[in-house]
Amino acid sequence: MAKCGYEPDFSIQDTVNNSLWGKIIEQFVHQQLYIDSKERVGVQPAYYSWQYHGKSYEIDFMIANKFDTIPVEVKSSSHFENKSLEQFKKQFFPKKIVRISPRNPGIVPPVWSLPLPATQSVIDFVNTDPCAYS
């Protein structure tokens, strides 16, 4: 029986701890975003952190385009809880948020979940007019 979507093989993950696995996945995504964004839009992805009411928050990558600044969050597991992303949504009301993870793709506006192999498509996505998805 064929499976729909992306089903990652986590045999490599089993040999490293989750913290290291997360850093490996973030590095992979950064390399893809850096190469693609530098070649096509001349803007490099940036890490973003801020303080709010004495608490620290961080977003893995921010990508700017002519319409907006879009947060990109990378998840190395299927666990999606992310206090920083939730706080970012409450404070800044982004039109788009990209989440890259091993889960199947999906859309729950403003969050667009993309599988890891779709990292190369993020720049295409962020450069589209946000009104096209309203």
C-alpha cells in the first residue's frame, strides 16, 4: 500500500540525541535557505530573538521579501509545541509562517507546514503575494 506524503526515516536520529538531531536539521535548512535566498533574492535568512515581559523568545529564521518578514520555524520531530512561535503570532500578527518538519504538509493559516524536502521551495512561497492566500 502506498503512503501519502513524506515519511522520514529516523534511523539516523536513533543514533544521536534529540538535541544534536535538531541542530543537524536546522543546519541543513539554513544551508538550503541561504543558498536559495542569496541566489534568487539577495537576502540571507537571519536568526531572530527578543525579550517580552522578562522572557526570551527565538525564531529559527526570518526571511524578508517585498511584502513582509516571514518567520521560518524548524522542527526536527513531530512535536509541534513552540512557545516562541505562539508569542510571535500574538505580538506581530504575521500573514505567513513557515514550519518545516518531518510531518506531512498542511495549511492552518497563517501556518504553512512543509516537509523537510520542500525546504528549497520556501523562497518561492515567501515571495508570493500574501493576498493570494487570504
